[in-house]
Amino acid sequence: MSQEKVRSPASELTELQLKCLEGFWNRRSAKQIAAELGISEAWVNKNLMAARRLLNVNSSADAAAIVFGGKRGSIKNYYYQRRRGSRTEPSRVRRTGVRTGGK
């Protein structure tokens, strides 16, 4: 019997997708990653989306965790808190679009 090597979906990622995921894993924004790589922010986001699709995950955090060996969801809380300040619960938005509850 011949044994075939099982290929990981991560091995199918392009070099640019890996660099974008690495930047994300290192907690850089798409804008910062774009500046470092000399490409547009939209192109960074497209590469992150392609990587998520290929790895069959819903977030870039999960994709980066798969590729770089971290715990799935390990950096989600960092990004969530960073976007919302130090609060752990998002503020509510009324139908008028005005934020309620917050600082």
C-alpha cells in the first residue's frame, strides 16, 4: 500500500495570503499590513478573505490560529476589546442610529 501525504489546507495558501495572515496574527490592522507590503488595504482584505475561504473558517483570527498554531479564538478577544475600548459588551444602537449606553 502506498501512503499519500495528507496536505493541509494551509499549505495551499499563497505567499501573500500568508504574509497578510502573519500581519493579522501580529495584531496589525489591514492598513498597517498594506503599508508594510506596499499594497492596498482592499487587497489585504481580499487576501484575508481568500485565506478564510480556503481554510473554511469565519474569521481571520481563526485562520491565523490554524496557520500559526495558536488556540482558535485566542486573539478574537483582543480585537473585540480594542474596537470597543475596555468594555466587554458592545454598546446598543437605537433604531435612529444613535448609540446608547457607553462612556
